[in-house]
Amino acid sequence: MTKKSSKIRKKLSAKKSKTLNMKLKLPIFIILGIILSLAVYGYSKAIPAPSDQLGNKAQIKITPPSFDFGQVEYGKAVEYVFKIKNSGDQILEIKRLSTSCGCTTAETSKEEISPGEEIDLKVVYNTAAMSGSHAKGKQDRIIYVKTNDPVNPQVEVKIHAYVN
């Protein structure tokens, strides 16, 4: 009888242990479910919906995206005028113009562009501003245009030349 009662006790103990394990697992699963739900909700709020990116926004378009001056004699300055167009529905603000090298300058005819309006972006590349062996040969420069366009806040325009 002792063996039988010992077996019964072990079975009861095992059942209590399983019940206790289930009671502990249930709150853990509930907490994990809540955490997962909050993570999915937060992610969905952090990523803008496609409709947020359309309409009622400023939108920059620069043409052409690059220009090749071809062969340029060392000591000469060359210039090219790109076109900046606001294809959006709000005013496009040119916040900052910068270049990859002091030998290149960029300026616009105005800083605020109305929807549908197009302005000039004048770029001047002065080969005399460079010296030494790196001043000649294939040259690539970048013009950075920072705007309030929410999709493309910084656009790059490139110029190329081969300096003799």
C-alpha cells in the first residue's frame, strides 16, 4: 500500500505541477501578446502611409541630373545652368546649396519656388582654383541642394570635366 500511495502522490504532485505551470504560462503569454501588439501599433504609426507622401507637399525636380563639360583648359572657368522645378502643391524652399569642392559654386535665382514654377541653378566650375597634379585629368564635382521636399530633402547634381 505504501508503494500505491506513493504512486498516487506522485501523480497528484505531477498534476499540481502541470496546473501550476499552466497558471504561470498564461500570464506570460498574455504579457507577450500585449508587447507584440504595442510593437506592431508603434511600427504602423512610425511609417508614413503612402497617401501622406502624395499631394500637399513640395517636390523638387532638377534637370538634367548631371552635365559633362567635356575637355576644359586649365585656368578657365566654365558654367552651366540647371533647371529646378517644384512639381508639388506647396512652396519649395531652397534651404541650402553646397558643393563638394571650393572650385565649384552654385546659386539660384530665388529661394522659394511656387508650385509648378521653374528657376535657374547656375553652377560655375573654376579650374584655376585647383593646383597640383590632382587639378588636371578627369574631374567630378557634386552640388548638394537641400530643400523642404519631405521625400527628397537633399538632391545631388553632378558635373564632370576633363581638365587639360
